[in-house]
Amino acid sequence: MNQESKTTQTPQPSHPTQTPQSPQSKTVDERPEPVSTATPTRKRQNDSDPDDRVPQPKRRRQIDSDVEPQPKRARLTRKKLTRKNLAEFNKMGKKKTSDPTDDSGSTKTKTTSTTSSGFDVRARKNGILDPSESKPPPDLEGIRKRHARSRATASPPESQYDDYVDRIEKAGNEATVVIETSEHILKKYHDKRYRREFNRAFTNYPKDAGFNDGLSAPQPDFVEGPEMRDYLPFPVDDRIPGATLYKDDPRSVTLPQIAGEWKGPSGDMREARMQAAYDGAALVHARTQALAHMRKKDPPGHAAATTFTTDGTNLNLYAHYAAPAEDDEDTLEYHQYPISSTNLTSSYEDFKKGRKQLRNAQDHAKAQSEQLRDQLKQHWKQNRTKLPPVAEGVHPPDVEPPPHTTDGYENANPHILQEEAEDEDDYEIVQPTTHKESSYHLKSSHRHHSSSHHSSPHHSSKSSHHSSSHSSSHKRKAPSSQTSSHGSSGHLSKHGSYWKKNSKGHYYHKHSDGTVTWYNNVKDHHRH
């Protein structure tokens, strides 16, 4: 039985590869066979005919694709860890700042900048003074009387004082202190256009304001002021650097005049004072820029900005202003002078006193902000309506020129040039020119005056018109030293696409917002 069975199985082998095959049968056998799940893929590839060149590369690529990603990832990692690439990587991830030594890594003033080592030293180098170096503002007694003034509203009952003391004594962190003092001490205005913000960084503040060189953006625990939209139609965010505090926020707090810093039960009040000094400098700088836009300035030592610090128990109020340094008038210093200090938990009378002082300070700051807002809006309206009409047939450009076309010829605040059509006694120059700048502009003006003898026809036509204008009832103002540098005949020819001439020989430029800047002759400026 075994013999016959063996003979029967010989003509039909179970493995086709054991029988000789013709080329045709070989081709047929190359067709894909059903793959058994029990047979590994790698084994099937090794058992295939070595002469079969067609599927082999595909199978190798398939095998390689399973193994290649690991070496590729390793090579990529090695490339990133080279010294050169690591330096580039660190540079890309590093926060951009005006000072390369700023390693704060955050824009939060309270938690990073003012708490980091060396902040007070850097702030002092930037001209921010602490109370020990600051000088009292001339109107210090007036400020104190204003803060102590009786309020129209009734004083809080003694039960509110008892409740406050109990809550402050139980407060376990700074956030609790903020909530309790905000509820019992701070005044809340029911004005939809007057906002307050807590612990929010000034993301729209310029980084090169001088007092903040190498420091992250100010981030007071508390600030309040008018909304940006309350300044419309005046484009305050475009015209005044540092006016609007928050980037991409149409309701941003704008030109506030009060800010505050809190500390918890175990907080460092000296640190809070330093934070408040930085906050106050930011408020003063923005206010100065706003006044400069109108060619005005505060009286010397006028402290319009106020800050406060508190840990729930002690309340300190400070007056802020800027003034040139005594030993170097080219350097601006920011003063922080103490107004008052009150213990809110020592007695009911002191609680009422501190509460009244802070609320009076808030009222005054609100009045200062609203007054400044109204002045800016009024100035904007007058500036748009007082400008001389443009001559018929002249079509000024509708858009601003690219920034590079005016670099080196205009002030950093080009809108100041718009004031040239007003009477020359209507304003004061706000931004003080340093001795170095004065010397530079004097030399520059002398060079322009010398070159004016070789003036172009534009020069002569403008000179004759300026001479005749003195006999009329409307006088045109001579430009400042900065605008004089801007206005030489060489500059006019170089930037002909920027300045246009009307039928009377006056050069002007129309901005995209509809305002017109008039150019006055440098030669006429030196003549007077």
C-alpha cells in the first residue's frame, strides 16, 4: 500500500518548485500567490527566486521603509545639537528685547522683571528714582489737601471696617488681598467708557522709551483710564506712542493717570514700591508724549500721575513726574515722591482716612485723563479745520509714503508738523531739546542756511510769499529746528513725490487720515 501510494503521488508533487519549469511556467508562477498569515513576509522574500529582479527592489524598499525613520530622526537630532545650530535655535527662541541681558523670559513686571536680580539697578540706570532720591513736587501740599478733602458720599459704617479687618487678617495670599481691598477700599465707576484692568501687561508700549531699556513691559496689578474708542475721531493709537496699553484691543485703557501694586501677607512692600515707580514712569512718559503732540507741556514738577501700594494693612500713595537731572540736563529722571501712608487696620478713623485718600486720588486721575482726552480731541478738530485750503487743480496723494522715504528728515512724531498753521503763540514746545541735540541742530541749521544761497526756484517763490505774509493779519509759524532740517531744498527735490506745491508756491503733504502738513522754508526760519 505504501509503494502504490508513493507511485501515485510522484506525478503530482505538492511543491511546484521541485519540478522543472519552462520559461512560460516560470512566468505563470511569478504571479502573486495568496499570502498565508502564518508565513512571515521577510521569509517569503528570502525564499524567492534570486533571478526575479522585478519585485525585489520593491520588497527592499518596503523593508527599508520600516527601518529608515530611526536613522533619519537621529541625524536630525544630531544636526540640532551642533554648536552652530544650537546657537541659532537659542536665538530664535529668545525673547526680543532692547537689552540683550534681559533674561526675564516674560512680559510680566511683577512676577519677572521687578522681582529678578538687578532690576532696581537697571531701573536706576534708566532714570527711575526711588523715594529717597526723588524731590517733592512743587504742589505737594495741594495734592495732600486734595486727597484729604471730604467726599460727597457717606463714610462706611464701622461694621464694614470690622469686616475688612477680619478678612485681611485671614487672607492667605495676594489674590485674596486684591479682592478684599478692591471691594472695601477702591472706588468702582459706573462708566462704560472708563475701564480698569488687573495684572495685565502693557503689550502695546514701545520698548525704546528710555526708562524701560532692558526691562520687560510694565504690568501693574491695577490701572484704570478711558477706553481707546473714547478718543475718536482722534487716532490716539497711531499718533501717541505708549498711549494705548494693550495691543489689538479696541477698548484698551488709554492714557491712564493712576496705577497700583499689591502684595500678600508676606509680600515685600519695597518691591511693590519699585514696581510702582516703574508703572508711574510709564504713565508719565505717555502723558508727556500726548502733550508733545499738542506742543504743550506740564508745568515743572507737575505730578499728574499717581500710584499706590498696599498689602491690605498699609496703604501708600505716590506722586510721579519727570524732570531733567541736575548734573546732566540731557538725562530725564522719573521721580516717585510719597504723598501719604496709612494703616488701614489700626483704627476705624484710619480706615476711613485711607479709603478717602485713595478714592480722591482716583477721582483726580479720572479728571486728569478726561481733560487730556478732551484736549486731544479738540486739538484734532481744530487742526483739521484751521489748515489753509488746498489750491484748485492740485491732487495730493491719498496715502502715506513708505517709511524709508522720510527717515532722517522727519521727527519720530511726524504729526507735530501739522501744527505749523497755528499761531506761533498758541503753544509751548513740550519735548525738551538736549544740549547735544541743540548743538547738532544749530550746526545743521547753519549748514542749511549757508546752502540756501544756492536755492532753487522753489526757494525763491516761497521766500517772496513768506515776506508778504508778514503784512497780512494771519501769520505762519516758523518751523522748529527738527522741521528745519527736514525742509531744505535738497530734501524737497529728493522727496518730490512726498511734498506737493500749490498755486501760491506752498509745499504740503496730505496724509491718509485727511490731515495736511505744510512745509515752511528753512531760509525764512533763520531770517527770523
